[in-house]
Amino acid sequence: MSSVDIRRSLDLLVTDIATRLMGADATTMVSVTEGVLAELLAFFEVDHTCLRYNDHNIHATVLVAECPVRPVKPVPDPLGVIYFADADDAFRASETRTFPYFGRPRGEFPEYEERVLAGAGWPEVSFVSAPLVSAGIPTGNVTLTKSSDRHWSDDEVNSLKAIAALFAQLQGRIEAEERLRHIAAHDDLTGLSNRRALLEYMEHRLKPGQPGPVAALFIDLDRLKALNDFLGHAAGDQFIRALAKRLRDQTDPRDMIARLGGDEFVIVPAVPLTASDAQREAERIKRFFGERVVVGGEKVSRSVSIGVAVGIPGETSVSDVLRQADQAVLAAKSAGGNGIVTFSDEMRAQHALRDDIELHLRHAVESDSLLLHYQPEVDLRTGKILAVEALVRWEHPTRGLLYPGMFIQVAEATNLAGELGRWVIREACRQLAEWRRKGLASDIVLRINVSPVQLVSLDFVASVDKVLKEFGLDGASVCLEITEHVVVQDLTRTRITLEGLKKIGVQVAIDDFGTGYSSLSHLKALTVDALKIDLGFVQRLGQDADDLAIVKSIVGLANSFGLALVAEGVETEIAARTLLELGCHRAQGFLISRPVPPARVEELFAAGSIPIEALQG
């Protein structure tokens, strides 16, 4: 074959290999490389070809692929990873050499090539090794070996240099892809896995046939904000990184550890764990998590809340396990933090009810599924009805009559509280207007609970005024009740709203009074008309001296500010008598009447009073 034909064949070889390597990615790189090495083996008529990468972090050359694959290899393969410090001259040269080098039994080398085996004797085989070079740094080599003598022409060497450059391009591209994949699957701050990687891992672990149970431990730091506020966010980040390293150091290297953001982590142990085993692992993690960390010159620590959930491969979905672990950690935090909660069947039932309520509540607000019951408020001395409190109920299609405690929190969490509150105000005012058209409730005050969302709404006062005008009611006929903790949360906005309500004549009462003492100093600045003593204090009258002292002080406070006073939760004769002795005459509670439907309220109005037999005589 002429030199022209040889060059043409070499050009075609390089072009074909370039096409094959361009289509390779991280998942096909080894198989494509093995095919290229087989092609080189056949074309150059050699006995062995291989591709090796340099790992400069550990100063070693690593075997990537070879052809033919050696049929029997010890474990570990002595040629798999060769450290340069322990290697012979040929392998050691690949750490720094950026141009091809050769070996021949007869010792004949091209004039431009420096012999790498000088002083080591002639090799028993012929070889050529073309380095992979990136930015002037040797990153590996492709080597062709023949068991007998072989001469390598300049054209062949130049073609091998081009092929080595193609392998270097593939290597760089795959490393870039792997860096992108690492970034996409890991948290920037800690280097731990992120949510995406966690979901992929759990998807695999929960496939049918995988070993189980699969446990998930949801970790939430308690009160990290306080640390950030005191030491700054940079120190907070340093604290998070230190805890992430502690997690990595103190757990099985095979465990999946992910940071979901902020102060939340999830651990999925690599080995199957039952709920009780996972609980014990959570207790161990909680102990070492609480150890102090030096941050910004300060020794600091945070307690953690941990939620535990367990899934069965083939039966439980990833979303179910993570949702259950999340619900468990929320329960731990709700209990005060620094605790561990394992998701249980009881919690499953509670959350199933919550999900059901959340799914159907909006329709209930928009349809006729909601209704109001009314609890009378009387003068304990005479039994005369002075007011009624409107209390919302939900006639659920499958669960029957639901009380506010079962769905109000869901309404607040799903931004339905404002819409629900508007419905209650309008329906209660409509009902009062209807009673008055029948000649009833002419001097009765209608009490309506107001949510925090309503209270801070800019158009709240205007919306109340509009409803009053729609049904022809004067403002004095309505008393809106706000909880004490709402007053404390946003005093400025509350004051503006209360002043607006006062202008349209609507009364305001502070409900559950006595549970948030920080608002006592604000009473004088607020335009309120009444206080309602929290039922917890009233129910224990006659049993707890501290509660008696608190109620007595609230009575004195109301008298000092000239406010009306109502006791709620009156359920016993001794509570009613004690209130009378203290000078609190207005009350509501089960001893007087439970909340009842509108028809029953009409009967009570017609009677004019509710006899309280326990107080007679």
C-alpha cells in the first residue's frame, strides 16, 4: 500500500473514531471506548490496546477500558490503579509526559523521541503511548502494545495523537457533565444531596423487590433563626455546614443524607429499618446533633425535632413516606421541639381527615353545607338572655356534623379563613335580621368571632358596614370577638381596625382573655367594649386557687377600665356561684345552654330567659 493510501486509511480511521466518540456520554463511554480500542487493535494489528486516565489527586493512573479484556484478574486488579510513585518508568512517565513515547525490543526510536526506558534495559514488547492532554496537563493515555517488534511510522503516530486528542475531548466533556450532574444533585452550602437526588434514591429503594422496610428521618433544627439573629447569617451557614459534616461523619457512608434547604435534613438509612429501629437511630442522631459547635468564636448548639416514617417497597410511595415524616416532625415541633415522633396509625387517621377537609372545605363555603348554631349568654342573676354567639358548623357529606376545631385551622392554612369569616358575618347578620322581623331579639347582641386574617384586612371595616346596611342593622347590635394573642401580634393594625369599627358603632370584645398577659398593658390604648374570660380559668373555679386569683384580677381589671365582662365555659354550679360572688354576672356555658340551631334559639327568645335551677334559692 502506497504512503498516500496509508494516510487516507489513517484519516478515515480518525474520522470514524471521532464520529463514534462524539455520540458517547457518561453511561456509554466505556462500551464505546471498548469498541474504539477493538478497532485500533485490528487496524494496527497489535495484541492489546487500553485507555487510562490520570488521577492527579491521588497521583495514579487508572484503567478505563482495554481490548481484549484480560480473562482472569486478581482482586483488586494490579493494573486497575497504579500509583506513579510505585510504577515502572513507562507508567511513571504518563504523569508528566505530553508527547507520545515508545518502546521496542531492538531499541530503535524516532529521532525526536526521548527514550523513557534508558538504563532499564530494552522492553520485551513494542508499544506506543499517546497522551491525552487538556490545557497542557496530561490527563491519561491511549496505549497500543504488540508482543513482537513493531515500528511506528510518523503518520501512524500523528493519527494516534489525533485519536488521543479525541479521547481527551470526550474525557473533558464527560467530566463537565458529571460536574453539572453533581451540582444538580447536591446542596451548594453543605455538599450533601439535595431534594432531587433524595427523590431519585427513594424511588429506587421503594421499588417492588427491594429490601425493606425503608426508613426516612426528617430532621428540623429548633430555633435556628435565633442563632442567625444573634451571630449573623454567615455564622448560621457555618453552623449548618458543621452539622452537615457531623451527620456525614457519624452515619453509614452508604446512607442517603439530603438537605432540603434552610434547617431541614432527611436521612434514609441504607439498611432496612423497622419503625422501632428507626426510632433508636433517631435518638442516636439527636444526641450527637446536640453537641456544641464553635461558630464565630462562640460555642453554640441547637436542639432538633425528628420525624420518623417507614415505607414498604412496592406498597408505599416516596411522597407518602416523606409526607408522613414531615407530619411527624411537625408534631414534634408542635409539642415544643427537641423531640422525636414516629408516624402512627392515629396520625394517619388525623391527617386523612385533614386532607378530606382541605379537599372539600372550599366547596362547603361556596355551597349550603355550612350552618350556624348559637350559644346564649345570660345574666346569671335572672337567666335573661343578653346575647348569642354565632358558632359555625359544617354538615360534611360523609363525616356528619363537624365543629370549628376540626376545620378552622385548615381554613387558616389554606387562605380560606377570610372567605369563611365573611360568610359567618353575613349569615349571622341575616339571621338576626330575620329574628327581628319576627319580633324577637330586639335587644339581643350578636357575637361573632373574627379571624386574624379578617382583622388585618384593609377592607374589613367597610365589608362589615356593608353587611349591616344590607340587613338594616345598627352597629350596636353586633359585637365582634378577637382573640387576645391576635391583639399582641399586630397592635398597630389592630388599633386601626378597632377604631374603624368604633366609628360604625360595632362593639368589640377580646376573647379568651387571660391567656396572653402581654396585652394587659395595651388595654387602655384599645377601643374595646368587653372582655371574655378564657374558659380554662372558669372551668377550674372551685378547684384551683390560682385560677380563682386570675379571674378575680380580670374582674377588677374590667371594672377599672369600665369594660363589660363575660365568663365563658360555665359548666358547674360552683363556677356560676363563684362568678356571681366576684361580680361577674354575664356568662355562657353548658350549664346554661349548649350551642343550638336557630329554631331552638327562637323558642328561647320567646321564653325571654333560661332558668338556671342550680342557682335558684
